[in-house]
Amino acid sequence: MEIRYWLRDMRLSHGLSQEETAREVEISARYYQSLEAGQSFPSRQVRHKLSLLFGNSVIDFLAEEEKENLEAS
């Protein structure tokens, strides 16, 4: 699963809008929208804030995504 889909799923499961999520992690709504659109990848700082907001799930997701990419190589 790509991070953009995962972000959307996590945001919706927490009952947040894109604007609310952006505000919680202290980024612009436009930047958050670009993350969900797959146009940008979150910086380390943003990933950390998302992990706090979503309960460390971002770290787990990225570790799983990296594992899948290594297995595919």
C-alpha cells in the first residue's frame, strides 16, 4: 500500500478532515493534500508528528513498506 492511501485511511479512521490533520501536525492543508495525492512524501519531522497523531502507525507502515520493497527486488 502506498503511503498516500495509508494516510487517507488513517485520517478517516480517526475522523479527521485533511485540514484538521494538517493543523494537528503543523503543516499547511495544501501540503497535506499533496501528501494524500502522492505528489509529495512527508519529511522526517512530518512523519514523526503523524506517528504521534496516529499512534506510531507511520513508523510501522514505513517499515513494512521498506520490507515489501526489499522483497520485490
